[in-house]
Amino acid sequence: MAPGQDLDGHPRPPRLSAEELGSAFGDVLTAAIGKTMVPAGLPRRLSSGASRESWVFEVAPGVEGPRRFVVQLFPERHIGTGLTAMSEAQLLAVASDGGVPVPRVVAAGGPGGPPGAAFLVTEWIDGETLPSRIFRDPTYRPGLAGLQRECASALARIHDLPVDATHLRPLDPIEPYRDDLAASGQSHPALEWAYRWLIQNRPQGNPPCIVHGDFRLGNLMVDGRGLRAVLDWELAHIGDPYEDVAWPMVRAWRFDRVRPAGVFPDRESWLSAYGEASGLDVDPDIVRWWEIAGTFKWGVICLTQWLRHRDGATRSVELAAIGRRVAENEYDLLGLIP
Amino acid sequence: MSSSLPLPPESKGEDDTGSVGLVGRPRADELIEAVRELLSDEVIGVTSGQLHHQIRVAINVLAMVERELRDGPMLEHAHRARLALAGVSSDSQLASEIRSGAMDGREDVRPLLLADAVDRLTLINPSWLES
């Protein structure tokens, strides 16, 4: 599997009951904050398709400060670039220092801790991540106009973070996915054709920087005022800033059916907003290469998602169905490649 | 026409005189349609959260399978004909020839891939072709 995907293929964290988790989270928070934190009811599992288990956990009144937290439990093993709880905590701290809106880290720990898995606890942030709700619910309308500028500013700040301050590693944008395609044993001539074009037309890169790796609608917390936080940092790595610039423009992440005109990521103005925020002279032709690379990558990820179902790692009609979405990316690639 | 005459092969399964294929009516696509209607008319409305989402995915999957059962054989035939025209016998041969560079400079490859992609989406997700 590609480094970006390997988290998903791993055994799930040991499953504790909600009662056991609530008690464990209470202990973790008490140790982190230095005051006794009593669980208020049971933690609630967030519906997230990712490999990590995410829980919302509340503590009883009586302590100052935030009382609602998100706890993520990490899979047992880590290979490739999937961040460990400790390195993600460190990255979030670096990002926060750099002015990127991120959830505040409360505690993080390795697999030996009370929840029985490596964990990351962050403060709860009110808002919405689902694009259909962000674009259709009038609550969020006042924040939409400035969303593009805020996203550009947040992304430019991410790319300006000190590269040496984290343990992130470089990740090639296409080779791991080419390897996955080859290893899948499936024949996808259009993906082979796109890969061939990508290697024959690879542009000169920008100086390496910290890349978020999954900067797109769905991973951005938005409320009525606009962008609240950039979430889901598990695919962060060292790479080219254009990878992040192009990724939200990949059709799967544009949500064209629900997104109002001009709102992030609006093809016409997103590049200039990012250019303004970053000071880079953005070359649309080079970003196009990255959009093609992103579409190729997502096509291969669709394929590997279905393999997770086929091979029994996670049986799910959703993962099986995603396997058919390879075709959407093949069609888009044929339209995108000049 | 007398009902005792054999039906032409393309009428198999389409006829309601009782002279049908091995399993007859309802056809597989008609059964899938019935299950899909159960999910969309009776089940999805009483679900919420993650299960609601999964049922919606399941409804889409069944609609996809219905299209595949009805139109798949015809589009598969066209796909085979395109491969033959390009001088390859299978998708895997085409993929490996593209990979090796043997198809570099062949101007007929891109139109073939596009026609395949359009037909595949016609079965899988026709709405993707709209914009």
C-alpha cells in the first residue's frame, strides 16, 4: 500500500467498551491537565471512515476551561508516512506556533497508555466539515465569502513552517501510487497512460516544504465566521507546496454540485489567492501537472480502498463501491491531460 | 405468429408467455430493483448517522448493478471491438503495452481510453459525465 494509505490497512486499535474508554480518557486528561477530570456520560464515537477511532469526550462541570475533547486512537503499527500520535502532536504544535488554525493539543501518548492504543487528545472545535452542510445550511453562509482567502492564508502558513522542526519525511507524489497500481494486479490502461504522461512531463519542483497532504473540503472545520481549523494531518510530509494547492481542485474534492460559485476551491481565483498569500508566482501549467498527479493518486487510492474490502481487512459496501470510482478519475485524467 | 414457434434468442427473458431463459422472470435486474426500492422506500427513512450513509451507498450500488445487468453486455461488446481495432486482446495487454512505451506515439490510444471511460461511467455513475 502507498505510504499515504498504510494506516488504513492496519489492525484497528484494541476495542475497549465506551465505559472503559471513558474512564481511560478521564485518567489521561487528569494527568495532562493536573486536575481531576470526571467523565460526563460516555464518550461518543464519531462517524469517521478513517483508520483511527475518533471519540468525543466530555468532562463534568467544576473545572475551568474547555470540557469537550476529541480523542483519536491510533492503529497498532505504523509504516510509511502515517504519523504517530507523538509526531502529529508535535506537528500540530509547530503549526499552531506558525499561525495555522489547528485544534489545540491537550495530550498525546504512545501505545502503552490507559486507552490501550496510542492516542491524541485535542480540544473540541465547534463547526462543520461536511461540504453539503457547509454550502447548503444558511448558518455557514456568512463565512463563505472569505473562505477562499482564509484557506489560502492557512495553506501559505503551513508551507512556511520550519521544515526541520518536525520528523516529517519526503514523499514522492506519484511513485508510491504507481507501486500500488502495479501491486494491485488490476489492469487500468488509462491510469498507466496518465502515469506515463506524468513521468514524461514532470515539472521542476519548488523548494521542499511541509505539505499537509490532504488539504481539502471535508478536512476543514468551518463555521458561520469562516475557517476555524485545518484538520486531519495524518498524511503530512515534506514535499512541493503545489501538491497542496492542486489537491482541493481535484474533482472529487471540489463538490461542484453543492458548492456555490466563487467559493473555495474556485478554479479561477484559488491560485491567485494562494499566490497572494504565499508570495509565490504561481504557474497554472505546473499546478495543472499537480492536479493530474492528484487525480491519478486518488484513482489509485479508490482501487486500494476496494482491495481493503476484497482482502477482508475491512468489509464494507462503501469501500467496495469506491473501487468503481476509479472510472471517474480515469475520465477526468483524459480530460485534464493536454 | 403461433405461440408454439421458438422465440428468437434476443427475446429470452423478455417474453411473458412462459418461454423464457433458465431462471426466467423476474430477471436479476428486476430483483435488484425490488431490493433497491425496499431500501429507498422503507429502510433509509428509519436510519440515521453512519447506517443512513451506508444505506445510501447501498442504494447507489444496486442502481449501478441494475444498469450493468441491462446495458453491460452491449457496452462490453463495444469495448472488445475497440481493443481488437487497436490490435490488443485485453485490458491487461493494453495496460502493459502502455507501461512499456510500446504505445507511445499511437494517436488511437487516447480516443480508445476515452470511449472506454465514458462507457464505464455510463454504467457506474452517469452523473459524472454531465459537467
